[in-house]
Amino acid sequence: MSYAQKAKPDVDRRAPWEAAADWPLTLAAVAFLLAYALPILDPELSSPMLRLCRLTTWLAWALFVVDYLARLALSGARWEFVRSHLLDLAVIALPLLRPLRLLRLVTLLSVLNRYAGASLRGRVAVYVAGSTSLVLLVASLAVLDAERGHEGSSIETFPDALWWAMTTVTTVGYGDRFPVTGTGRLIAAGLMLAGIALLGVVTASLASWLLEQVREVEEESEAATRRDVAALTAEVRALRQALEHVTDHER
């Protein structure tokens, strides 16, 4: 029995919980994003608001922990679950990685799936667009938090950080904005890898679309040829029958 066949019962057991928890966790991720962004975008934020933001981030993290533990408890092969969900484990175990959990925001794009069509390429296009936007936003906030106020830093405002993130994720790298701290460079390295991966997905999706267009043209051409052959066959059959009828009449 393959791993996929063994894992299917676990997936079925987790499905009701995941369906029920999907939107609450998405809202928690949105709240986390706001609580994470506000102190970075407004360094002069009041102390009560700062405390509220910190409380919100911890509550969101607690919900993610509950979600992970619930899915783990519902899995029969728990070691396999842990091994196949290492990113989830890292996100709840290492608070510094919690922003990565914001990838749950991509579930908001499921509403757009009805317009993307049932093809895998359509879903990939929707999720790539959502993931790219989210990665750009989180990377901009993270690098601004790491770089602002350091000597020699050229990233002091959110527009600077967003421009840097866009040039980095697209692998353009003009060099007018760049990180000078160790944390900022670590964020840059991750963003470069994300940019390469996203470009690969976009290229593969475009190639898939082109191949599908060529295949559709070929199928239409073959169908037209088959129709023409069928029509000619019918005409030849009709002429043969007419000739046979004339010959029989002459006899």
C-alpha cells in the first residue's frame, strides 16, 4: 500500500476540523498581519496599542498551536503528519517564523477559484498571485523593521521597503536599496529564493498554457479534417448508389 493510500484515512478524519477551522484561522492570520504591521508602520504607536498588538499576535499564535495539535490528534500516523508538516511545526515552535503562517491568507483567494476554472493552471495562477502579494508585504515589513535606524541603511520608509522587495523578488536588483544588517540580509536571501520559485511557477504555467493552445488548435484541425472526410465519404457513397440505380434501370 502506498503512502498516499495510507494517509487518506487521516486526511478524511481531519477534513471536518480543517473545514470548520479554515475561516477562523484565516481571520486570525489577518489580525496577526495587522498587529504585526502597525508597530512597524507607525513607530510612534501609543503604549496601549502596542500592548494590544502584542496580545493579538500571541492569541493568533495560540490558535495556530491549537489547530496544529488538533490535526495531530486526529491523525493516526502522527509521525507521518509531523514529518509532512514541518513548516507548520516550525511556525508554532519558533515565534520568529510566525509571519510565515500568514500564508493561510491565501485561503481568502478560494472565492476567486470559481473564476479561475477547474484547471490546475488556473488555480496555480490565483495562488501565485496571492502568495506573491503576501510575500512582498511581509518581506517589506520585516526588512523595514530590521533596517530602519541602522547606520548606512537605505531602507527607512515603507515605500523604500516595498520597492526593495519588488526589485528583489523579481531578481532585478537595482541596488539603490539594500539591507545592511544580518537580519535584513537573511530576509533578502529568503526573498530571492521565493522570487526564483515564483518565476519558475509562472514560466511553467505559461508553457502549459501555450501547449494547451497548440493542442486545441491541432484537435480542431483534426476534427475539421475528420468532418471533411466523413462528408466526402457520404458523397461518394451517394454517387455510388446513384450509379448503381442508373445501371440497374438501364438493365
